[in-house]
Amino acid sequence: MKKYFVLVLFTILVVACSETSDQEYFDQANIFLKEKKTSEAIKAIETLINEYPESKIAPKALVQLAGIYQNQMVEKLKPSESFNQAQKYFYQVYEKYPDSEEAPQSLFLSGFILANDLKDFDKATAHYKLFLSKYPSNPLAASTQAELDNMGLSPEEILKRTETAKN
């Protein structure tokens, strides 16, 4: 019985000591990204988020994951699928961590991708309005309002509108 107890205790110690920390997962993801091992980086970030959802670096990890998709770093994924994933992860930062440092910019970027890459103007408008209601004094508020004012317009139309407003 004593041998069994020692064996169980040893097993518990080995498992406890071998657990990977949130920071280690984050660091692994960064190493994988530098080595252009995108799928491994994604797995490390997803593991961090799943195992340490309350970690202070979880919002940053979600932003990093969104960035991978926004920059279309996943091979064999259509641009629209990649942008859709990016905006979902950016929005998750706001949903799961609304008080985090990353939440305002992530909510803005979710709306930006919806408007400019996915052309889903209704959903983008909802995200931008949510941003303005939650973060009215954020430095991105002016850009958010400009995005709303110019939603769906071509650069030429925006320029023409700006010139007309000056006159």
C-alpha cells in the first residue's frame, strides 16, 4: 500500500510540474509564428485560451489569433473565410474580456473587417454603434464615426464628399 501511495504521489508531482503555463503557450506561439509554423501557433494559442480562459494574456492571445486570420496566414483558406474568422476572434475579445486593454480596438477591428473586407454593412454598423456606446471617449471613436459616415462608399466617393463639405 505504501508503494502505491508513493507511486500516486510521484505521478501527481510529475503531472503538476509538467503543466505548461499560459505564458509558455504564448511564447511557443510566437516562436512558431517566427518559424512560419502557423498551424502549430494556432494550436498553442487555442490551448492557452482553453486552459487559461481567465489569464491576463488570454485577450492578447485572442488578438494574436485574430491577426493570423486577418493577415491570411492560414494556407488553403479563402480570404472571406479568413476575414470571417478574424472578425469573430476580434469580437470574442470584446465579448469575453470587455474590460481588457484589448477590447476597444478589437471591437473596432471586428467592425472594420465586417465593413471593408466582408461588406456586411448591417453587422458592421451594429458593431460600430456598440463601440460608440461602450467606448465613447476612446481615441478610436472618431475613426468609428467616420467609418459609419462613409460605410459602403468608394475612396473616390469619400474624397468627393470631403471636398464638398469643405466648400
